[in-house]
Amino acid sequence: MTSLAKLLAEKQRLLDRLEEGPGVHERDEIERLLAEIDEALALLDDSRPGISGDRGE
């Protein structure tokens, strides 16, 4: 499984958990982890020029 696939799978697991209505503290932790995953996905996207779209560079 690639890094991208692992990140996307973890993101989906966390989003599913949010739908279950966790408590405030758990929700905060899940949102923190989702932010970290989104940052990692953005870094992966930036490291793969031409795959996610042309920025005109």
C-alpha cells in the first residue's frame, strides 16, 4: 500500500468516526489528525509536479 493510499484510508476512517458523534475531546483529536493528514497529502501533491494539475510554472 502506498503512502497516499494509507493516508486516504486513515482519513476515511477518521471521517467515519466523526459521523458516529464522538465526545468533544475525541472530536478535537480527530480534527487535529485530519489536519495533519491533509497537510501530508498536500506535501505529497506538491512533490508530484504535473499530476494534480498544471500551475503554469
